[in-house]
Amino acid sequence: MKKVEKKASHNGMAEKWVFFACAAFSIVAVFGIIIFILVSSIPALAEIGVFNFLFGTNWNPTNTNLEASERFGILPMLVGSLCVTFGALILGGILGVFAALFLVYWCPEKFKKPFEQIINVFAGVPSVIFGFFGMTVLVPALRVMFNTDSGSGILPSSLVLMLMILPTVASMSKNALRSVPEPYYEGALALGATKEQAIFTVMLPAARSGVISGLIMGTGRAIGETMAVIMVCGNSTSFPSGLLSSIRTLTANIALEMSYASGLHRNALIATGFVLLVFILIINLSISFLKKDSKGSARLRKMAGVTDTKAEYRQKGLFSVIGKYVSYVLSAIVLISLVGILLYVIIRGVPNIGYVFGIDGSTPAIWPAFVNTFTIIFISLIIAFPIGTCAAVYLNEYAKPGSKIVRAIRLFTDTLSGIPSIIFGLFGNILFVNLMGLKYSLLAGGLTMSLMILPTIVRSVEESLIAIPDSLREASLACGASKLYTLMHVILPQALAGMLTAGVLSIGRIVGESAALLFTSGSTRNFPSNWLLSPGGTFSVMVYTFATEGRTATDANKAYAMAFILIILVVAIYVALGLIEYFLGGERKWKTKKPKEKIKLKTA
């Protein structure tokens, strides 16, 4: 009997260590990305000089007559990145916060769900769609509006990034506002405040940590965006001289020159990525600090009573009333902008859908795109899904709640999710394409994407596990089942909705990715000749290449058609998420299935 108990205990420890290894993979991945990019950056930083690299004003890698310190300076691109990000944050932040206020407090009930769905769908729209819209609509419109030869620069880049970060800011602000306890609002009304005064002087300040987190996350996405900015910024390596002067950002610089760079030039581009990575890590740490600081703030409770003199002063003015109507107007602008992009892509894409099937006599582009895209999806999921699921199991079922190791794993998982795709592309290019000798291939792209989707899988499955009542676990263990048996036959079947959600969200991330895949799987428009080891362009990559590298009207028509197909895929993904939530999610499943039916006892 003792031998059996000892063996069971040993097996339990073995499975725990397997789950822990999967959970710790996020830590290994983050450190691996930092180390590989840093090591590849050191030769360039040593030869150029850190100060000269950061504050040099000239980027001219082809002029070998100059010293290295005079050829590689990223200050103009650093300034361009900051200007574009700041403009996007101001515009997108204001629109996103006021849209969230409208959605939570003033939106009619029958319009609330459709508005939320539109915001959610556009949070998953590939960045190349926004860039394509900016290139074909915004840039020509600004050129005519300001009567200038170039419509590219800071203004169109900021507008495109505004549209991209708006759903993130709006969603996080909405969640933060809804998480504020209802007594805060009721207490303000009881003290004589109007609804508008209660919202702007109590509820919004009480939700400020979540709102600021949304703004910081939007900043991270804006500063790390690549493909959309390339298509509208103009790509000149000079300091910005106006809102419509051609500029280049850090990410655009890497993407534009990496394909042909070598030697010191290539190392300097990787060093540019390391500078970008440092910015992103600082942003992620700021979000973590805000989350920690937001717990139990006494100042928020003080605001809830509307006792500070500043709040009392603001109640007497027109600020709250004006804020209400500003929220209505800005929400209408948000809705018109997002729906306008959708309608534009549909109107221009549907008539040209035949071009991707080869009606012009060229090779059909749609079938290679399907094969390449779904091959990368297959590779990514078969690697990331087991690791992510096991990591979630460890965090929720085996780890001690609140322990330092759990906090560390979650911190690194969040950090991994916040790293820009261009950094993943650099890492994949260094490790998989060059060091491992996979070259540009679907396998290299799939391995890179498995790292990118890992945080999504961990978070989705973990949330599903958290929602499962503890009574199911207790009943199974009380009946004599082992912990592993309970996990495999009771817990995971009940977490099926979360696991399917994780898979669908991961597919959406892969379908919409372009920057990382340009550096790893390439942009070939043909069928893969050697399957996994052949290069190949996915749907997003082909939209980019047709739009930016096309030389004929037919290529432009193919870009419109590919963009339309991408929109269809995104909508299909969110429809699938809705079906999963309806049939498998929520409390409905606990009412329709008896826990006892899920427990099968082992015979001695």
C-alpha cells in the first residue's frame, strides 16, 4: 500500500514539473528575445558608439566613405516615432475614453451590443488594412485638402494609428468603468450630484488606473506598429518639418531595409530593434505598476464621497454637461470612422474579387495565400496550444495563489504579449532563419508565430479554468479520483469553451500578422514547393506586397480583393467566438449538465 501511495505521489510531482516547465516557458522566451537581440546589437553599438547611434542625425548606410559613427544615427527616426505615437495617443485616447463613457452610461440598450461588437471586431482587424485605407484614402485626401505634393507624414500616420489604438483604449476604459462599484455612483447621486456630475467627478476618476492602462497599452501598440505606418509616413530619414513632411519611424526603418542589409548595416537595424524593445519593456512595466497601485486606493474612495473641494467646484460648472454631448459627438465619429473603413474595403474589394482567382490570366493568388496561411496556423497551434494549456493548468490548478513565481510568470506572459511583432520578426530571423538554417520558410514563420500567440492561449485557458466551480474538483477528489484524473476528465472538458476561444483568437492573430512573417516566412506568392521549408506569403503579407510593390492597376485590384477577404476572415473569427460563447460559455452549461455525470471512478 505504501509503495502505491509513493508511486502516485511521484507521478503527481512529475506532472507538476511538466506543467511548471510549460508555464516558465514565457520567462525563457522573453529572456531569449532580449538576449538574442542584444547580442546581435553589440557589434554595431561597439563600432558606432551608443551615443552616436542614439543621437546621430544621419542615416546613410550605403555611403562607405563615412565613418560608422557618421553613417548610423537613429535620432530622426526616434523623433518621428515619438511624434506619430504622441499624435495617435492624443487623438485615439480622447476618442476611446469618450466612446467608453458613452457606451457604459448613455448608449441606448438596443444599440449597446452592436456598438461593442463593432469595437471588438476592429480590435482584431489586421494593421495592413488600416495602412491600406490610409494609403488609398487619407493620403490623397490630405494632399488635396492642404494643396501639397505629399499627403504623407505625421498627420496621416497619427490618424491611422489613432484608428488602430482606439478599440484597445475604448475596451479597457469600458471594462474599468464597469468595474467601479455601484455604490460610488449611488453615493454621488445621494449627495445631490446629477448623473453627468457623478460620471465625470466620481466614476471616471475612480476608473483612472484602468483608463491609464488602456492609454499605455495603446502607446505600446502605436510605437511598435510597422506595416500601417510604412504605407503612410513617406519613409524619409529626415527630421519632421511639418505635419505633412515625410518621416520614417524606427519600425519602418527595420522593415524597409532588413531584407537586403548585411554586416554592420544589419547589426545596426537589430540595434534599432533593441532600442524599440527597451521602450516596450518600460511601457509594460508601467502597466504592471499601475495594476498594482490600483488595488485598494484610499483616494478613490474619498472621491466616491465627492468630498474633495476640486470635485465640488467642478460640479458647479458646465463641464459635466458639455462632457456628455462631447461624448455623443466623439462616439458618432468613432462609429462613422470604423464603419466607413469596413464599407470602403467591401465596396472596392467585391468588384475585384475575380482578380485573385486569376481572371486576368495570371496565377491565382488566393490559393497559395490559403495554403501558406493555414500551414502557418497549423504549425503555430500544434506547438503553442499544448504549452499554453499546460501553463494555464499550472497557474490555476497546481501553483500556490499569489506566490512570487506565479506573479513572475504572469508578468512575463503579459510582457510577451506586449512585444511588437517586428521584434518577434527580428528574433525569428536571427534564431530560426539564420542560426537554425531554416532560411525564409513556413516553418520559420510558424515557430515565430507560436511565440506570439502563446500569451493569448495562456490567458484564455486560465480564465476558463478560473470560472469552473471548485465543487467539481472537490466532488471528484472526494470520490477517490487522482488530481491528474480530475484534471483530464473533469476540469479540462468543462474548460472546452475557453480552449476553443484561445484557438480562435490565436488564428485571428496569425491571419492578421504581416511584419513578423515578412522576416521569417517571406512574401512569395506561389505555392510552397517543399511545403514546410518553402517560403510563402500569407493573406496579410500579400495585401502589403500588392499595395506597396505592385506596378499595375491589376495589382491594386488584387490588393483590394485580398483586403476584402481578410475582413471576411476576421468577421468569421468573431462569429465563431460568438457561437462558442453561446453554446458552450457562461453559466448555462452548469445548469444543463450535472457534475456527477462527468465523474468516473477508478476501480481498485
